[in-house]
Amino acid sequence: GEDVEQSLFLSVREGDSSVINCTYTDSSSTYLYWYKQEPGAGLQLLTYIFSNMDMKQDQRLTVLLNKKDKHLSLRIADTQTGDSAIYFCAALMPGGYNKLIFGAGTRLAVHP
Amino acid sequence: SQTIHQWPATLVQPVGSPLSLECTVEGTSNPNLYWYRQAAGRGLQLLFYSVGIGQISSEVPQNLSASRPQDRQFILSSKKLLLSDSGFYLCAWSVTGSLGEKLFFGSGTQLSVL
């Protein structure tokens, strides 16, 4: 079945760029997503990319997709303390119903 | 606009006690509904999903059950809680038939079984 993997922790300095990486195993994944979870809260959809795209930019967020390597990344420009959270990568598996497989999440810590 | 409500926010229950977590969605009809569990330091595990009233599918065998008595109501239950049922439970909804399945999550319930 599909497996989605992420590194568990990333620490960056305020103002720097953050890059969170994700790999997935099933090449039939049609959409890939990034979700943000702040402490004690649910997940908030940040952005998503369709599998036939290489890049998507949305303000400070840039998503890069390397479909050949099944690698997805999320770049946050000018990282702020408010960006500190857990970021989840998810892959959509087509089938009888649309099922999202989530990674374990990357905890981003932003320090001054 | 659509909103999702999930309650309670936190719950402490003794082992062997029953459980009922409720989730309701407003502003949409016939949504797909999901229950996820997030264990500490781990990703989200899909527990149940539902595409309509009374239609429940289970992803993993477990001590929990789900029901959908109304179109926009999803309930997670257990007759007797185990210690291993502790975790952060998230309800989510998505629009049926949309291109790409964007999930929208509730604020979660932190369940501690002692």
C-alpha cells in the first residue's frame, strides 16, 4: 500500500527559508497535499498540487513535485515564528473512494 | 460557508468505560466523513469513513465503531475503552465527487484513557 514519509523535525532561524521534504511510494497518487497543525488543533489545508504539475506557488509557499522520484517538498520563504507547527504531507490514492495517506508530520521550530 | 464541529475537546475516561465522540458538519450536504486518530509522534491513521447515511467503512480492526445517523453527523463510539485507545481524534469532511479530495478537519478531541 501507499506509504508517505517525512523527516520528523526541522529547526530554522526566523527570516530564513524552510524546506520540508516528503516521499511517497505509489506513483498513482493523483493529488498531494500539505497540511499544517498548530498545537492542540486540527489540521489546516495549506496547499495542494496535482500530479501533472511540477511546481505551485502561493505567496510564501512553494510546492515542488518530482514525480519520477516521488518526492514532494514545501518551501516556506521568510519563515516567521507563527509558522512553527507540525506540517503533514498527504497523498491521495484513487480508488473506490478518495483516500488520503498522511505522513507522520514534520515539526518546524522557528527560533530568533 | 462550511464548518465542522467536534466535541468534546478533551476527555479523560477510565479503562472499560464507554465512549461517544460527536462530529457535525454545517453548510454542505452529502459530505464524505472521516474519523482519524493521531497517536503521539505519529501520523494520522484513518479509522472510519462514510459516504452516506448508514454507510460506514472501517480501515483497521479495533475496539471502536462509527455511526452516521444523519447526513451531517458522524459518531465515534466504544463500549469498553482500552489504554491503547488514547490519542487525538480528528473528524474530517470532504465534498463528494470533487476533483482532488480536500479534507477539512475539526479541532480534534484529546482522549486519555487511564
